[in-house]
Amino acid sequence: MKPAPTKPQLSLFERAFWTCRGTWKRAGINTFRCLVGCTVGDFSALWALQTYAPELGMGTIMGLSMASGLSTSVALETGLLRWGKDKFPLNMAFKTAMGMSFISMLAMEMAENVVDYHLTGGVVALQDPRFWTAAIVSIAAGYLVPLPWNYYRLRRWGKACH
């Protein structure tokens, strides 16, 4: 018996690699789930630290906020993998969330914080419409920056966390 012919892999630099609608849809959903976790933790910590510990300074506050965003995103991803349709054991859910999403989360956090800092200096001013406009722009950046990476991982290796 002859082995079945293997399908040649598309190159990253071929247009056809980047045109799979189903993969873009799945990557978009995965990225959105990650975005929710990152944004909730990041903005909550940013507000709380500026309110209750402003003496820490903006650099420390933004660093702690990024760590909080990463933590809440990993927690959300782990929960979805554990109690969602996948029903992974808890340790496998955590390892999967860390292994498949961490680069995406880092890129997302960096994008959100760079844009936020550029537009507002990192200051949370809930009563200021400019803050909310900046928040929307930073969240959009946080979604768009890791999206191609998530697509790439899905398309190239079929790897995702959901």
C-alpha cells in the first residue's frame, strides 16, 4: 500500500494562507475572549491603583495593571476550558491557556497600554468622554494586534485555546 499523499502546507507569504474565513472567525472569537479577560483585569487594576495607591507612580501602576490583565485573562481562559464545552481537567486547562494564549495576551496588554498611555497618560478619568474614547481605541488596538498571531497559530498548527 502506498501512503496517502500529504497536502502541501501553504507558505505564510502566500495570499491563500491568509484567506480562510473559518479560521479568521475562530481566531476572532478566541481573540475576543482573551480581550475580555485582559481588559477587565487591566482597567480595573488601573482604576483601583490610581484611586487607592497613586503614590506608586504611573510606571508601577501600569505594570501591575498589565499583570492583573494577564491574570484575569488566564483565569477566564482556564475557566472556559475547564467548565465550557471542552471539560479539560483543571491543570490541563491552565497549561493550555498559558501555552496557547500567553503571547497573544502579552501583545494585547502591550497594545492596550501603549495606546492608553499615549492618549491619556494612563489616567483613568471615568467622567471624561476623552477617557472613554481612548479606552475604545485602546481596546480596539488590543484586539487587532494579536489577531493575526491567533489566526496564524490556528491555520498553521490548528492550535487554539477554545
